[in-house]
Amino acid sequence: MKIRKIALITPPYHSGVVESAGTWLNVGFVYIAGALRAAGYEVDYYDAMSLWHEWPDIRRRIEAFSPDVVATTAYTASVVDAIELCGYAKEINPAIVTVLGNVHATFMYEEVLKRNNDKVDYVVRGEGELTLPELLDCLNAGDDPAKVAGIAFIKEGMVQSTPKRPYIQDLDSLKTAWDLVEWPIYTYRAKKNARLAIVSSSRGCQQQCSFCSQQLFWAQTWRARSPENFVAELELLHSRFGVEVAMLSDEIPTFDLGRWNAILDLMISRRVQVKLLLETRVDDILRDADIMDKYRLAGVEHIYVGVEAGRQETLDLFKKDTKVEQSKKAIDLINGADMVSETSFVLGMPDDTPETIAETVELAKHYNPDMGVLPGHCAVAVFRSLP
Ligand code: B12
Ligand code: SF4
């Protein structure tokens, strides 16, 4: 059988808090679909999560598209549903080849494959744009998948993993499949259901926060698209698909000040009609204190900074490389420039007690963000009244 049709399906996993703010597309799939199409494959981008589809809906969509491959994606939180989805696809048609990617699969491929070798055929480790088309071409040629860098699979009862694939250096060259996105479902509830995209302007992070998978996923590297290429994409998303708000998926979009300034300048001079939501580091906000108004003028409306803890010892334990007093200043700067500030605190460390948790909650109030996320309780508290 020749592989021709690929269904990219998000697992029907739901997490509550983030989904209450909006409906979020899968930009990783937009890139992978772009690469698959460029390699000659037919793709169904199917965001079962955002459509709130359940298993019978998923069955109908798989039966209607009749894919040769079902590929899905897994964070740690969503891996159980992702694996179930692979098994479900095989129940519908045992000939379907299943592929699992993303951060959990990348690190936990051995466990995933050993426990689920009847459900998951291949794990793609790291970036998928080059690896997945190459794997499918290899299978179509009847060649040995062991030749494909960046994958893992079971061979003769043993988990085989191939060498790591180098990171893609020219991010401007990547193809995207924005036309496959089912746009009407992606809305940002906090802004009158404005049409919402997720975009990626850079990949990576050079920090070493001990609780975070991203520094390992990107091996503490950072690469970026050019300002022109990125801003042109925002313009296209607005003019062709009506996008009004975009969240940056970047770990640290502001890492290179020269590039970031160039992006803001282009957005201002070209009057880009897309508002940005982004995440960055406390120290980058302090660095940019004198251009906060420029952020706002360019269209940045919401900034998330990871404060994580109110005690310096905990921040040092996390290798966060920030000082407690810097966090308050960063939030004041964001609030002062009339942008929405959001931050999170880690609760439930082994040495946390009801008293230390209460202290963290009090400190969160003192910091005065618009939104403080206390994930240990999976709760969001709104502290400041929004404009
Ligand atoms: C955008 C985002 C979201 C969006 C996701 C929307 C969507 N449908 O994709 C929303 C806001 C819904 C979200 C929610 C959550 N998120 Co989130 N999210 C992110 C964020 C900021 C960006 C991810 C992204 O789009 N990156 C850009 C794309 C281009 O890269 P990528 O996704 O890594 O994809 C590439 C590769 O991984 C690979 N790949 C990925 N999938 C696949 C699949 C196949 C088949 C193949 C071949 C390859 C492949 O190829 C892609 C292209 O190179 C990351 C942090 C970060 N900066 O990366 C956190 C992150 C992924 N989220 C995280 C978490 C914990 C969550 C929640 C569980 C939080 C919660 N408690 O509720 C929920 C789960 C929601 C859900 N229902 O699944 C963690 C995951 C940690 C972990 N190790 O598991 C991260 C890493 C944040 C962090 N630092 O902790 N999130
Ligand atoms: S700065 Fe953010 S993305 Fe980078 S390692 Fe720390 S928590 Fe992760």
C-alpha cells in the first residue's frame, strides 16, 4: 500500500482553564501540513480538541477521509488521549499507520512504544517538518526507517531510536497550510470573540529552568524568523483569513532586541491590524522598560511573564535566573503601559505547606497582575479590573 493521505488529529483532551479564554489552533500541525503537502501528500487538519468532538465524531471524520496515516500530538497532559486516538484509528482500520509527536513523545518515546506497541507505530522526536515526510517517503519506498533521523519505533520487540535530527535553521523557508484551518471556531473570548491565531516567530530558549521541558526540547538554542517574513504572515492572516488577534507560541519572542524592535517598527509603520498576546521573561520586560509604549502601539495587548515563586530560594531552586523584586517591577511596567499582565505561580512543591501556599497567594495579590494562574489548584484569579 502506498501512503497518500495523512490525517493530523489533535487528541480530544480538555484542560479547562486555558480553553475558557479562547479556542486555540495547532500551529505545529499548520507547519507539518505545509511540509506534507509540499512533499505531495494529501492532508486533513482535524482539530478534534477545539471542535469538542467525541469518539463517535472522530470515527466519522476518519471514515470520511479514509487516511493511510493518523498522526497526533502529545504533551504530558494529553498523552493518554493521544495514544487512545492511535489505538482507535487502528480499530477503525488496522492498516492505518500511526505516528505520535511533540514534547512528551520526544522524551518518553521508550515508555510510549513499549507500553503501546499495538497502538503507536512511530514516534517523531523533535521538529516534524522534515522528519515526517521523510519517514513516509521511506515507507513508500519500502526502505528501512532506521535510516530516518529523529524517530523511534519497535523493531523485533526492541525500541529503536535513530540519531537526533539537527534543528531547522532557516525558519523563513518553512511552508504553512493556513488554508486548511477551520477558522470560524478559533475565537478569543476575552476580546469579543475576535478571530484568533497562534503564530510562531522563533523557536527555543537558552534558559535552564529546572521544571520546564522546553529548554531540553530545544537544547538551549534559539532561532528566529526574519521580521519581514513574520510581519508579512500577520498581514496575510488578517487580509485572507480575518485574524484579529494572534498568540505567539514562542518561548521568548523578545530574546534578540534588535529583531524585536524591527518587528514592532514594521507593525507600526505598516499599521498591522493584528493584536498580539505573548509570553516572555521578566528580565526582558525590564530591559525593554523604555519601549513599553512601543509594544502597545504596535499592537501587543497581553503579556505573560513566568514569576513562578515568591521566595528567592524557590526561584534559585528552579534555576529561574530572576530576582523576586524584578517580577513586581515587570508587572508594574506591563500594567503601566495599559497591557493585560498575566503570570503564574508554581504551587505544591514538596516543601510547600498551607502557610507557604497562603503566602504565595498573598504575594500574587501584591504583584497585582490582571491574571494570576495558580496551576497547583488549576485556578485562575483575576486581580485587577480589565480595561
Ligand atoms: C500554544 C500552546 C498551547 C495551546 C495549544 C493549542 C494547540 N492546539 O496546539 C493551548 C493554549 C491550548 C495550550 C494548552 C495547554 N498547554 Co500549552 N503550550 C503552548 C506553547 C506556548 C506553544 C506550543 C506551540 O504551538 N509551539 C510551536 C510549534 C511550531 O512547535 P511544537 O508545538 O513544539 O510542534 C513542533 C514539534 O513539537 C513537532 N510536533 C508536535 N506535534 C507533532 C505531531 C506529529 C505527528 C509530528 C510528526 C511532530 C509534531 O513538530 C512541530 C513542528 O516542528 C507551549 C510552550 C512553547 N513555547 O512551546 C506550551 C506547552 C506545550 N503547553 C504545556 C501545557 C502543560 C499545557 C496544558 C496542559 C496546560 C494546562 N494545565 O491546562 C494545556 C493542555 C491543552 C490541551 N487541551 O492540550 C506545556 C507542555 C509541557 C509538557 N512537557 O508536557 C508547554 C511546553 C509549556 C511549558 N513550558 O510547560 N498550550
Ligand atoms: S525561560 Fe520559560 S521557556 Fe525558557 S526554560 Fe524557563 S520557563 Fe522554560
